[in-house]
Amino acid sequence: MAEQEARPSEQRFGAQAFAHDHGAAAADAFDPRVTPARAELAAKHLEGKIKAARFVEGRPYEVIEPQAPLRRAPAPDAPLDTEALKGERVTVYEMSDEGWAWVQLADDGYVGFIPASALREPGPAPTHIVATLRTLVFPGPLIKLAPVGSLPLGCRLAVARIDAPFAVTASGQYLPSRHLAPLDVHEIDFVAVAERFLGTPYLWGGKTNLGIDCSGLVQVALAACGIACPRDSDMQEKALGKALASDDLSDLARGDLLFWRGHVAIVRDQSTLIHANAFHMAVAVEPMTQAIARIRAAGCELTDVRRL
């Protein structure tokens, strides 16, 4: 369907082998999207719960790239399931000679393959988070210097000191201090955070203003407000808020979530919603009735309405 970003667990790398080896009940109990288990290797804490050729203890690492792709298989052209942002912690269960790390993300538990070059052993604990859609990184305290990189909303940094107007990281890089916030300071309106992404291209698995998908938009916006959120829309539908009547949309409020099979949108007000979608191929605001009618015409009915 044009609006959908369905990412069912049975389509994930290794899921068919997992179900075949361990039975349908095991496949249901252990969602392969968030279970570090393959037929040949699994996390040590799963020993006795599933079958695998061997079990290993994971090792902590952190993401050092602005955003690192987490792919379904260890190949650069494998489907992108999500992205890990700079400063995020991961557990590494395997490093391959081909330059891939098989990991589980600490924030939402997603499992997949990340380029090993995007990781390092943990450095100083992060103190600040990027609080603007994207910021530039400078090699020194001058805005006329050529930036050495850029960081998207949600990246975490260890700030050694504030030399206004810059924050200086533990690694000696300079960022505009106005673009950062202490880790314990959060946004208060996740819809307003989502609105910053208006016009961002639609990217399956994306989580930044370079490209984002529907559930990524919800996750990133809620994270900015300090609210933990699963990665995929079906997970969000089960975990977030309380259910409202889906056959009566007259009492919707800003921040309510609308769910279809494989898609989620955010209510802005009683007449409009915002979502990253494959119809516009972007984050867009549109009339709610128009969006619901179009998605229905594509074969999908509204499945749930939830209020945080």
C-alpha cells in the first residue's frame, strides 16, 4: 500500500530460519526484530530459552558516526531497518572480518548489522543532546572555519566545557551551545518536534532530517520529550498510551496517534495530522479526513487510535 511501511517480524533477516528451528510458539515469543538470536549465534542470556549453535556475552560499544545504518543483513545494499545516532550505546555480539558488527541497540532493542567502523568502545558518558534539527561541528571556536561534520537531532555528546557561544566536546570539537541541551532537559510538545521535520524526505528506516519514516518520526519526536518509544508502528500501537474509539474521531486531541497496518500518523488538531508517508514521499501535514480516505482507498482501514 502507498502509505504503508509494514515491517513484519517474519520478513526480517533470519526470521524464517528462526521459526523453522524453534517452532511457531518460539517465533511468537521472541520477536526477531528485538531478539539477538540467529541459528548460529545468540546472546548468552537467551541460553536455555532458544536453540543456537553457540551463545556469547555481548560487549558494549557506542556509535561514533552522526547516524549509522542498521541493516537486515551484513551488506551495504541490505534493507535499512533503522538508524543509530551518535552517542547511542549498543551491545556487540559479533564482529565480522568483512567489517560488520551484529548488534542490539540499547535504546529500543532493535537487532541488526552496523558497519564496525561506526563503533568504538564507550568513551566519556554523554552529558548533552543535539536539540535542533541539525547542527554543525567545527574544529575550533570560529564559525568561519570549515565544518568537520554535522549532527542530527538526538545525537548525544560528552561536553567538557561551555565557551560561549560554543560547547566544547571531550574530543575537542566545537558546536553551537544553543543547539544542545543537557540530557535531563526535554521538549514538552512532541507534535511541535515532529513539525520541525516538515518536508523531510521519506526514507524507510530513517530517523533524521536527511530521511525519516512514519514510526521513526514518532520515535524521534517522543524521545526529544524524554518518552521511550519502540521503533516500529506495530510495536508503538501495542506499547503507547491508551486506546480510544476508532469509529468516532470527533474528540481527537493534539498528540493522539492514528494507526493503520504498517503506518502511524500524529494528530495536530481536530482537522489535520502530520506523518512521514510514501504518498508524498515526505513528512507532510494534510487534512485528516483526506488522509484516512486515501489510505482506505488503498485497502487499509484505521486499526487503532491511542492517546498518550
